[in-house]
Amino acid sequence: MTMSTNNPTYIGTAGGTFLSVLPNIQSEDVFKTVVLATIGAVVSFTISLVFKSFVKKPKK
């Protein structure tokens, strides 16, 4: 038994949700989200570099 998906239904639902939320988004919220996403990406990249230096394997 396989489950089939109905892509137009999912696309319509996602589009309707997006369009119903769109009028409620303030420009300050968008700016805050961009700033927080940038900070999160920089912190994530920095931490991964730090962990990578700790786990460095010796060259043979």
C-alpha cells in the first residue's frame, strides 16, 4: 500500500497560508529576522570551525 500525494493541494494550502499571514508581517519583524538569522549563521560557522580544529586528525 503506497501513499500518494496531491501536490496541487499542498501548494494551494501553503500559498493560502502565506497570503493570509502576509498582511500581518511588520517591516520591523522582517528586519529582526534577517539580523537574527545572520547572527545565527555566523555563530554556527564559528563554532563549527572551532570544533573542527579540536577534532583534527593527524596526517599520516
